[in-house]
Amino acid sequence: MTRWYFGWNIVAASALLTLLSSGMRLSIGPFFLPIAQDLGFSRSLLASIVAVGMICYGLAMPLAGWLIARLGTRAVLLASVVIADVATLWTISAQGATGFLLSFGVLLSVGLAFASPVAMTPIISHWFTRQRGMALFFLSTGSMAGLAIMTPVLMAAIEAFGWRATLVGFAATLTLVAIPAALFIMRDQAPEGTDLRPTNATAAAAPAAPAPVLSLRDALRTAPFWMIFGGLFACGYSMNLLGTHGVPMLMDHGFDAHSSSMGIGLIGFVAIFGTLVLGRWSDRLPRRNILAAIYGVRGLGFFALMIVGTHWELYVTASIGGLVWAGSIALSSAILADLYGVRLVGVLYGFAYVGHQLGGMLSAWLGGWGYERFGTHWVAFGASGALLLAAAVVALQLPTRRPVAVPA
């Protein structure tokens, strides 16, 4: 009988945490109009605040990776709880744009970053070798489940209790989940051999030619890092555009609030099942090919989402898009680990994820400004489709599982 590998407990806890942290970051849509109307913010102003939050979320990623390398996952996760709770209390009492920017835009974003998929990637990469792709895909499942579950749940909670009470409920839930996970599940020290089978572990322990050791500075100078950075820029642009402006866009196109939130949530729901398939493929097929397919199909989906006119068209488009909505982040982190090793993956992925949040910042702002300036969502959503198709082409140029040479 095969013994249960403790690393899967870490994956499950990490997925649940990212359901909450990423779910909140990707589900700003239900909050958008209620906050704007309650506080008297224009769409452009609130979109700008959300955009600042996206870049703060991204900039906190390298910091999270650096702190995890020195203090451990447990300490960073507990810090996430404290920061998020303080930010929530400040947010619900804020009245002006400055206070809301600092609390909701900056501080809450930092707190969520400390419990994000990027913060969980190092510990999972250390615990898994043979099934690293699968484990990181399951981590992505948390993000997709967050989009699937939290978008309609937050919409219903806001309609029933208001956006302030809903935000407090979220912070309380994060606290109740994160503290036990940090204290009882997160263990940074993986066993020798990780998840390798005995024969694999013996082979891995055999003497081998030393692989070139890259410094962080060297890694940041290589082309594959910037190719992944660019792909994550397109990924972040599309994900945050849909999370922030997807519901308002569909409502502007004639769908009611419930149908709009269900359509966006359906993408995340279907992505959970897509993750199970893509996760298995990621350890068997070239990861760059899967990444290119994800970006390409997702790009076409954005064009389709702009022209749907009936409920069945919306749900079919959301279902197809959901099949490839997950995986770009998991594959990017797995490719980084393959090319640069697990020693650098935490900090290096944190820097790459800044590209994701730069894209999210741009789309959060452009989604609001473009609609107010031109009266159409095609500016922001059309750009998303084009960026994703370009990212698909770039992904096909990534090297396969070979050591990356140090540039001259």
C-alpha cells in the first residue's frame, strides 16, 4: 500500500489559501459598482485605485519570496493575516480616495500577496520533483476556484449585506484558514528524495555532472526569463481585466447582474476540471506547447466574449474559455524551476510575477478609462485578445528542459 505523501497536504492547504487570496484579487468586479456608488468615485478613479493595488500586489511578490527564503513560509503566512485584517478595518472606515487607496489599494494588496500562489510556489517546488507540474497545477486550481466560487458568492453577499460587511467576512475567513495552515501544515523542509519513487530517488542520488549554477543576476539577464515575464504580462492583463471589468462589461451589454457574475464564475468553475487534464499533460508533454495553447485559445475567447448576445452564448464561451483559463501561472513557475532550479524559483518567480501585475494594472485602468473615453469595451478587451495571441507565439520559442547558459 502506497504511503500518503505529506506534500499533498501542503498543496491542498495552499490551494485553499489561494482560493481566498487570488479569489479576492480576481473578483473585484462585484465590488466595483457598489463601492463607486457608495463613495462617489468615478469609474476612472476607482479603476486607477484598483490598478495601483494590482501593481502593489505584484511588487510584494519578490518581497514575499525573499522573506520566505529567510523566515519561512509560516512566518510570511501569519504576516499576511495581520496585514489583511488591518487593511480591512481601515478600508471599511475610509471615506476619501486617499484613505481608500492606501488601505484597499496598497495594504490589502500586500497582505494578499503574502498568501498568493507565488508565495506558495517555493514550498511546493521543494516538496515535488516527479509531479511538480501536477502539484503546481493543483495550486492554480485554488485560483480558479476562487474565481468560480467567490465571484457569485461575493455578489450575493454584497447584495444582501453590503460591500463593507462582505469584506469583513472575507478577512475573517482568511484568518480562520491561514492560521491553522501556517501552524500545522506548512513545513519548508522537504524529505530527501521528495516525491520520487525509490528507483528515481536512487538514480537522482547517483553522481552526475554538475549543472551550471546561476546567480539571480545572471538569471535575470537570460532571454527565457523575459519571455516568461512577457507572457505573464498578457496573463495578468487578461485575468485582472476580466475580474475587474468583466461583470460591468456584460451588464453594459444587457445582461443582468446575476447572469454576468455567473458567466464570469463559470470560467473559474470549468477551469477546475481543465486543471486536472492540463496538470497531467504538463508532466508528459513539452510545457511550452501547453502554455502556447492556453494563451492562444484564451485570446480567441476574449474576442468571443465581446460579441455574445444571449445567455447560452455567454455560458458556452465561458465554458470553453474556462478549459484553458488555468495553467499559465503554474506552467510558468514550473518552466522557471526546470530552467533555473528550485533554489531561485521563489524570488525569480516573484520578479516574473511583477509582469503579471503590470499587465493587471494596465487593464484595470484601461478598462475604466477606455470605456469612459470611447464608450466601448473593445479598447481594453480587444487588446487583451491580441496580447494573448502574441504570448502564444512567444511561448513556442521557450527552451525545453535544458540548463540555461550564463550569458557572456
